[in-house]
Amino acid sequence: MPDLLLAIDLGTTGVKALVFDDKAAVRGTGSREVRTVYPKPGWVEQPADSTWESVQAAIGDALEAAGIRPVDLRAIGISNQRSSIVAWDDKVRELSPIINWQDTRGAARCDELGAQGFFVQSMMAASKAEWIVRNIDEAAAAARNGSIRLGTPDSWLVARLSGGIHVSEHSNASSTGMYAHFRADWDDAILDVLGLERAWLPDLADSSGELAVTSREVFGAKIPIAAICADQQSSLFGLGCHTHGAAKISYGTSASVNAHSGDQVAMGGPGTFPLVAWKLGEQVAFCVEGQVITAGAAIQWLRDGLGAVTDAAETSDIAAGAAADSGVWAVPAFQGLGTPEQRPEARALIGGLSRGSGKAEIVRAVLEGVAHRIADAGAAVWQALSEPPAVVRADGGASANQFLLQAQADLIGIPIERSPVRDGAALGAALLAGLGAGVWSDIDEVGRLWHPDATFVPAISTDERETRNASWRARLNKIVAAEL
């Protein structure tokens, strides 16, 4: 039997479990939704106990699909939604729900911290961790007696699987607002301001190696947990972007553009931010990230909101059949504008409609609008590099859309290689776990496993690209100027 690796990807709306072999091929999959509740406006929580049940069910489905038992696994890798936060105690009893990264209850506190010179946004875990200790009685009591554990979903998941090990790693820590990038450690200055103790937070380990071992009572076998990596950085690793300047786009409900920025912290353009990509021994790799708030969600709107399609997969062929010169355009800012504008109050706009406009023209305009937004974010990210990347790799559910990826290649003027595994975060977790468990000897051997299932080459001239981008910018400026 080949070496088999289990990747657990605990995302924002669901959990996936995938079994990979030593050729990075998928042998079995499982998935479950993660229940999300909204107790108050702006609050986004996920009950920790029911999330754990979803994780267990997804793992069981993946192992069954692969026809194996837990004991047959060589190692486990974990990828996860970043900067959500949860509290538990030294007996692995939950003290709080998972407060999701989308939760904005700490927005005013983040403004106060910003005035004190700390870079903390409401989507980061820092203000949420402070809120838990100050507002949940059980967590406050555990903090007083020293039994509290605070961590991002990866560290909570390791604790559940192992029976209590409290560990995380640098890519996750760098996303929390509580991390000192230049020291590669928790930031004592902000912890002091927040009233949090370092002992409550997980120890920071490498992204790959034997980080913990599962409990036989919990998992059915003692298996090494050999990798932890935050989802977007794990995707960067999974898509083989292991060297300076390599870049990827992940097309999910939102979209993320990441570029490997080498072994030093680098700054991109407006609306981007530096992160640790992964840490392997003494080697710390950094990346720069830009976020597009609405990507796959815009395609879902065409189906669920507009009723233009019955299946999101139809949009590619429908858009390809529309006239390219119809004049219809769309800025899909359904939830605001991310990188580079950072305008959460902005809203979507569709224009250029005539009596001849129909479903196909609107579908095409929305997909092209998504591609424009990602091109803008990419241009901001590329500012961290000496030159734009020679090729960009892609993953995520919406990467299956052929029209979207061709439009993307046209607008950025760079070939796009699509991953055969749509869940690049799970792929990265598996590859990091295999590296940590000795399935592969080094990162170069892992890199040779990469192969795209399709490549999209730019098909328009530089002049046409510049013309399209100028028209797009004029339309986008209407939204920005209007302050909708």
C-alpha cells in the first residue's frame, strides 16, 4: 500500500477531509457543513461541539471512501480558516463558541488599538480573544486559575484529536494581529494591552514535522499530526509556489491572491498585507496577500439572487455565447470592495443595458467584473515583487469556470495554470504532512509533484488589455466616488 495522508480542511462554511497517496492523488473525500449562527448583528459564531462532530463525520466519510482505517494513515495535515478564535480548558472542554473571522463585534476596539499604533483589523482574532476573556464567565474563571486555552481553529482541532496538546504554527499566528513578524513569535506588546497572557496561547511550531500525535481513544489509532498551515498559505504550498515571486489565485466565495515574497517581510500595494507563508526549520517563507470580497459569491448571485441560471456551472458556456461588444458591464461589489480600495460600504453596479441586453450579457459582465477585481488585487500584490510572476496558478471551486479563467488570463496578461485538486488548501496540508513524516525528502521533491490540469494563455493584445482596464477603472471610480 502506498503512503496515505489525511488532510483536514476546516473552512468557514464547511469541513473537508481528503485522503491523498504519495503521488498527491486523491483516494477518498468527505465533507460536512459547519453550522453558523448569528446571535446579534455583526456577530458570527460556530458552536465548537457541533463543528467537531462535522469534522469527525467528514473524516469518517473520507476514510470509508478510500477503503482504509485510521491505522493505515502515515500522517495527518491540517488546514483551516484563519483568525477565528475559540477558548477551551485543559480538559479540552469548550469555553466559548468559535468566533468567526467575519465577526465584527471588535471593530470599535480595533479602532482604539489602531490609534495606539497596532495594526489590528476586525477580521483578526486579537480583539475577539480579548472579548472572550472579558465577557464569557467560564473563560474568565479559567483565565484566573490558569486553565484557559485560546487558539485559532487549527490549535483547537489538534487539542481535540490529541487529547490536549496546545500547539499552532506561524502562518496561523501571523494572521491573528497578535504576532511579531520580525521576531517570529507572539507580540508581547499587544498581548499586554489586550490583557492576554502568553501561557494561554499555543506554542508555535514549524508548519511541518511531528507536531502532535492523535489519541487512540479519539481517533482510533496513534497517528502523527505532521502539518498545520492556514488555508491560503497552505494553498500556496499545495500549488507548488515555493520560491520567491511564485503566485496563486484561490477562487472561492471570496478570492485571495497570494505571492511568495521570499525570506523577508515584504509590503505590497494598498489593501495588501504580509503574512508568514510557512516555517520549515530555520527557513521562514513570507507571502503578500490581497483579498477580493466577492468572487464565487457573484456567480451564486446569478443563480440564487437573479435566477439567471439554475446551476452555477452553466455560467461559463452562457457567458461564452454572449456578444463581447454588447456594452454591458458589472462591478460585482455585492459586499464592498477589498484590495486595493478597501471600501466595505461600496455596492454592486450593472450598467450599459439596452433593450437588446439579456441573460447572457449580464452573466458575461458579472464574470468579467470578477476577473477585473482579481486583476486589481493582483496588481497590488505584484508591487511586493521585483516583477510580475511569469505564471499564476489557480484553485478553488470557481476555478472550474473556463470562461472566468480565460478572462482572468486576458486581463492580467499572464498564463494561468489550474490545479487538478480544487481544494489547494487540503493539498498543501497533505504535502506538508508528507514532508514532515518523511514521505518526501525535501521541498524540491514535493515541488516536482505539481502538474496543472489546464493552462489558460492570454488571448488579447496589450493594447486591448489596456483599453479594457481603462474602461473598468472609469466604471469603478463611479462607485468609489459615490461612496455608496
